[in-house]
Amino acid sequence: MSKNSSSYWATDNLSLRFRQKTTMSNKLVEQAKEKFGIIIEEQLARVEEMKKSVEPVDYSTIAPIVIGVCFGDGIGEVISRHARHVLEHMLKDGIKKGKIRFKDIPGLTIENRVKHKKAIPDDVLAELKTCHVILKGPTTTPQAGDKWPNIESANVAMRRALDLFANVRPVKIPREGIDWCFFRENTEGAYVLGSKGINVSEDLSVDFTVTTEQGSERIIRMAFEYAHKNHIDRVTAVTKSNVVKTTDGRFSQVAFRIAKEYPKIKLDEWYMDIMTAKLIDPARRKDFKVIVLPNLYGDILTDEAAQLQGGVGTAGSANIGRRWAMFEAIHGSAPRMVQEGRAPYADPCSMIRASAMLLRHIGYAERAENVEMALEMCGQFEKKMIITGRDTGVTGEEYTDYILSWVDHPQLKSRWESEVHRLK
């Protein structure tokens, strides 16, 4: 074969490989476009649902108020029972009169969810929808490399299914002059599409984040309404809109638009990276009051804030929608604690604080305040008992009894006020 012939065949083979790669590339692009199209259609349908007007629940008109208790898995099965015990103690008169009813809802264990191949099995979701409010224990979310299939987070699925758009997380540290209330958007951002990313090829994976006008408006308006009703003169929006210009940019624009309706409240915007620093800056952190932010940033920043309060085991979380509300700890199911036999020593304070938020939500504000004061007496002031997560401290049951001893203490409020005043 001549040199010219060899050159011809080499060129021809190169051309063939190029055409094959181009064909494969076009196929991958078309497949990705099809999947992305489905996501867009789902989100547009969600926008139309958000445009429908739904009146918030008036719990004063409901009897009985049904409180669903989902024990979750891992340490959730332990600490949820402690939190339920506190609720039963605080609501014993309402239970006796038939104004309050508890409903246990099993089925959110990782084993049952894997069995049904769903983040929330259909029968469990149906039961959840028969309740007015839900106390939910931590649930295990599979991650890459563990033994479980890649099913979606039960938390994310529940927030979406019940449209629990507002994640409200208060953090209070009296000795530092800190009284923060975080309003985290719950149904959008990076989490809502976390299980719908696209592996375009062996080399390329793409995930998505989503921000809507309606989703941003309702969480930001809730934050401003909270500030207005509680005579708070500042709301802080946290974004990364200088870099994530489209989605974070929309959230920022909506915040400044809504701020015009509240002339007595100042809105400032901080970028997520510097905000994480300012929360640990003693000179600045006590100036923040109400903080509103997209989903992922809210998850990160509230964990940092909870750590300052005493750890993620000390902070509760409310997930509020127009029709349903769900209350939970902000931490996970800690399967390692269970494997090591340490579940009885798990800290129940986050779940108990969530229970206090549930009490306030259904109209028992004074009783909620008593639980919160008792938590601070036990965890920040008196500290007669210490819970460490190990046998070096007391059990969760013992600590719950300690909290209830303060709830029933005749001088709870005066002692709490004295401690707060002493630290100022």
C-alpha cells in the first residue's frame, strides 16, 4: 500500500470516529434535554398550584386537633418518645377533654421506605394527611457508598408533598444577647431537585436549583410579617446573588420588592460566605434578628447557629404550610449511635424544642414558653445534669424528667428572668 493510501485510510478512520462521537454526543444531549424538559414541566405545574389561594388553618375552631407522631429511625425512635412525653404532659387537660388526640404513624424507617422504594410510602403519606400537625423524628437519608438504594430524603419529600414551604428555626442565647429567628425556604433551591440530577455521561453529572417568584415571595413575606408582629426593625436576606445571579438574584429582587411594603423595617442583604463568619463575630452577631434565606443556605447557617446555642441537639425546627405543619429536630438519625448502643443517651432537646414550637403553633403559647424556659434553665443556666451522648452523662429519659421538673417548678419564670438579668 502506498504512503498516500495509508494516509487516506487514517484520515477516513479519524473522520469515522469523529462522526461516532458526534452522534453519541447528540444522543446524550437529547436524552438530557428530555429529562430536563420533564423537570421544567413539573416546576411550571407547581407554580400554578402556588398561585391558588389557600387559607391558613385556624386551630381554635378544630376539635380534636390530631397530632401525628412519626418516630423515624436511628435515634429518632428514642428521642421522639421523649418529646411526645413532654407534649402529653403539657396537653394533658386537652387530651382528657377530647380537644387533642395523638396518632402514631409508623413506617418511616429506612427499611420500610426501601421496601416500598419511596421516600414516603403511599400508606404513610395518606396517614400523615389525616393529621393537623406532625411531630417527626429524624430519618435516615441514603448517601453514595452506603448499603441503601438512592431514595430521596423523607424530609424533602414530606415538605414537598404537604407544601411545607417555611422552615422556621429560632436560636436564642441570652448570655450573648442573641435572639435569632431563621426563615428558610423549604420547597425550592438545590434540595427540591436533589434526586433528579442528570448523569449525562460517564464523565458529566448535572444537578439543578430552582427559584420561583411565588416561592420566594411567600417565605420572605412570612419573615417580614413575623418581624412586624414582634416589633422587630430588621430583616436580613442571605444569598450569593453576586455569583448565582439568576436564582439567588430572583430571591434578592423579591426581598427588596417586598421590603417596600414595610417601611419601618430595614432590609439588608448579606452573602452566604461572609454571613457564616459574621455569626461567630461577637461584635456583629447580636445585631441580626430575622434572617430569611434559600433552602441550602438555610440548612447550613442554622446548623452553625445551633452549634453556638449548644449544639445541633439543642435546636428545633418548624415546617409550616397553609394546611399542615411538621415539627422536627434539625439533626439526623445518627445510626452510628444506635450501632454503638448509645441511643438511650441521645440528646432529646432538639425534639423537645420542636415540641414547644408545635405547642405555640396550635395556640398554647404560654405552655410553649414554659418548655423553652425550662430548656434554658437546664441547658444554659443551672446545668445540674449533663447529656453527652455517652454513658459519661445522663440518659435522654433522665434529662427529659429534669426538664419537666423545671416546667412544673412554681418559680420557673422568676428564676429564668433572674438568670437572664444576671447575664446581661
